Amino acid sequence: MGVAMAKASKNKGRIQRIIVATDGSDSAGRAVDAAARVAKICGAELIIVTIGGSVTGAELRQLASKSGDLSKSLQAAADNVLRRASRRATRGGAAKIKLQTGWGDPAEAIIDLTRSLKVDLLVVGRRGQSRLSGLLLGSVSQKLANRSPCLVIVVP
């Protein structure tokens, strides 16, 4: 909490930059809605991010069978998630929206982005696409709430 309070005081308590993480799940959609409302109220920039890298073997086989180039298939899937989230955020009133794709461990990649982009607020859904991996490894939202360098809102 001390880091978050220091961050907020540095910006005179204003939220200027928000990241919302999405994997296309219903929970992530609710997070996009909440982040868009906060961005609208604060006049903040909204950065919508999706992280690739936690794809199951079955999902990889399915993507590879659709086209010969797996990297293009992964990027196309990420772009699709971001486009849908961007439309949703626009409907929610966010005016300044940027889209970003990251790769690797979702929690680590999101934390790295919050640091590098000097984000004031991180918004995430409580539960993403993979319930089993969340039970086995600890949920991404839990890791983010414990390790993020900025304020975090976890949307149920």
C-alpha cells in the first residue's frame, strides 16, 4: 500500500493512466467496463492489454491447424481480444484508448507493463479463462494484487 500511496501522491492524487488486462473472458469484460468508467470520470488514458503465453497444448494445435504460421495465429487471436475490448471500452465512455499485447507469464508481463508505462491504476477481473490453472498456481489477479507497483482494482 505504501508504494501505491506514494504513486498517487506523485500525481497529486489523480489517475492519469489506467491498464486493464483482458483475456476475453466474461470477468475480464467486466474489468474493461469498470476501467472504462474510471477512465471517463478521470479523463485518463486507458491501456488495454492482453498477454499471450499461457496457451494450452490443445489451443496451440487448433491455432496451428488454422494456418501454417503459429506466431501469426497467436497475434491474430490477441488482436481479436483487444479489438473486442476496445469496442467495449469505447461504449463505456473511454476516450483515450491504446492497445498492447504482451507475451509470457501473465502476472509478470502485466507487472512489467505497469512499471514501464508508469501506470496509476491496474484493473483486472477476478477469474480469467483458466480456472484449473488458477487453482493450481494461484490466480493472476491474486498475484497482481500482491505485487503490483500501483493501485489495483479486482472486479468480481
